[in-house]
Amino acid sequence: MMITCPPHELKGGAFTGTLFKAEKKEETKRHANAVLFFLNQYGKMFETGMRGGRTEMEKPARQSNVELLRILAMLIIIGHHFALHGGLSGCTDVPFYNRIWIQFLLLGGKLGVSIFILISGYFLIQSHGLKAARLLKLWLQVFTWSIICYGVYLALMHRYTGENQFLVSDFVKCFFPLIFQSWWFASTYFAMVLFSPFLNRFLTSLSRRQYLRLLMLMTACWGVVPMIFGKAFEASHLLWFFYLYSISGYIRLYGVKDKISLIGGKCILLAFLAEFLVLFLVDRTRIIRLNLLHYSAEYQFSTGEEGEQRFLLLITFVSVLLFIGFLKCSMKPTRIINSVSAATFGIYLIHDSLYLRPAIWTLLIGTRGEAAANGLLFIPYSIAVAAAVFLACMAAEMIRKNILEKHYLSALERAGLLIEQKLRKWEDSFDKEDSEV
């Protein structure tokens, strides 16, 4: 219901009856009602902002096509861990089609990670300022699963071996999982989000031509050079994340030419054809002597003897094609897809925990994976295992979100706003000192 303004409150003084003052009165009344209408329409938003909460207008709408790609990326990552930790990377005396599938699973690790970072960069590039609440939420999620996974590990070891595996050093590491890199991806991702406001300011300050030159330089250093020489040039996980972030940031800011993007379906098809070409070359050359694919799929992104991270340009190319393809595919917002996608980071933390990893891939699967690799049903078997792990970890993450996170989320938002206010006050004090000087 619109708030109206009583006529007697709009009179600036006694009504003289002149035409000029009557028109002035009507104009003032219209302005007052316009202001009151504005407050009526947006009053709830202002009230919520004063409380430090978020409104629906402030929440970025999830794009279900992109969220579906995020789910697919997590399934690929789980498949990668199934092949890697399940002891399948050394299987060579298996049928050709199973061998190709194992190589695909091994390649899928960094393919899935690349997709995750491309999606993050696409949505973060236009965010302004450091969102302390986002960092706190991310840290608490990692911290919670670090403690839970360690507790489950101790319980399992006591149950099946009768031994107490508690170590003070492990317990301390559980309280600082990002610092001690209990999950390399989580630590690197947190650092990327932490620096994203500064990276955004740098990238958005570039002209389109300068941005393209930067991407060309990064591709040459961290894509072409390792592909030719088998040696990474001053590379690391964080720089690789910055590189992928910059690629998707460019796509968000400037789009992709129609001649390049084609349509979503063609782009996805081209990505799978490129992936199959990589798999075929890896399988045909076995232990690869050329630096083009560097040894085998398992080690394409492994840390070398000198601690250098190897990047494979072709995998980046495939991940970008998949990202553009899904981005071009139109899809109506689907609640179930968006809800499942929101749990993918938790799924990663659970299934790739240092403490639960042996229980999942050794105790539950054990030698069954190696035996299945020689059979006709290995591909559906591996898909079923990945889906089962995905669903089990998703259920655990949903429980955490509904039992724990929902109770501290509003407090987390307030704490984030308080931290941001303190930081601004601290920055303003520096500005004041500089002006006085």
C-alpha cells in the first residue's frame, strides 16, 4: 500500500489563493509522493541492509547451465581419484577401450579443476571489494570437514585395528587445514579468492587489446613452453588459477565472437573430440618420449623434481571449450541442479580428505577396481562408483549445511560486515595521515 502525504503537511505557509502558489503546492506534493513511493518499494531492502543482511536482489542468480557443468566437473574429479587412488594408473594389460577410459579418468582431474576455476572467475570478475563473509564461510567449511574427517579416521582406525592413531601434530594441522594444505585445491582456491579483488581491479583496468596480450603471454609461458620443452616456466598452482581466472574473466567482460563460440552443442562436441585425440596419443605412445604430452596422463600436472608445476595447454583448451559450450546452452533455472551444485565443494573436501581417502578407495573398493578393469562392465562400474561416492558425500554436505551452517550464517554475515568496517576505518586512518603530511 502506498504511503500518501496529507495535504496540510505540504503547505509551506498560509495559502494565498494565487495561481503561482497553487502550482507550487501541487509540484511539492508530487515530489513528496514520489519520494514516499520510492521508500515504499525499497524500504525492505534498506531495512535489511541496515541489519547487515542480504536481500534477494543482492544475491547473484545461479545459471543452471553453468551449475550443471560444475556438477559434471566434480563427477570427473571423483572419477580421476577413483583411477589414481584405486591403483588403476599402472594398468596396461587391459582391453584397449578400458585403457582409453582409464586415461580419460586420469586426465579428468585437472580438467575438472580447470572448469571449477573458469566458473569462479566468470562470476567473481565483476565483484567489487573483499567480501569477508565469503572468506569466513569458505574457511569454516574447510575447517569443519577437516575436524570431522580426522575424527572419523580415528574412529575407523580404532574400530578395525584397535590402535589409537591420535597425534598432536595431526590434530594441530586439522585446525589449520588451509595453511598446512590438507587439500591443495582448497588452499589455492582460498588464496585466489583472497586476491581476487586486486586481480579484478588490475584486469578491468586493461583495455581489450592489453587483456588479450596478457592472455597470450600467460599462454606462452604456462602452456606453450611446458608443451615444447617439458619444463614449466616459473609456474605454480596459484599462477595457474590466475591464468584460468583471467580467461573466464575475459569471456565475462568481452564475450566470445560468434565465429569462435559457434553454438553450445558444437563447442562441447569439439571439446570431446580434442579430448579423445589426447587420449589416443597418450595410449599409442605409452611412455611418451615427446614433450608434447609429457610421460603419461597421470603425471601431466604432477610436480616435477624441481617442484615445477607442468601445465598442459590441450587440457586448458578442452576445459575452455566445455565452459563456453555450456555457457551458450540456454536452460531454465532448476532448483535441484542449483542445490546439488552448491554442495560440490563439500563433496570434494569429503572424498579427497587425506584421512578418508584410504578408507574410500582402499577399503571400500580395494582390488575390485583392478579386477573390473579387465571386464566388459568396467566403464559402467567406474561410473557407478563415482556416482555413489558423489551421492554419499552430497548427503553428508547437505546435513552439514542444514544442521550447522544455517545456524551461524547470519552471524557470519554480521561478522563479515564488521571486519569490512574495521578494515575501512583502518584504511581511512592511513588516508588521514597522508593528507595531514
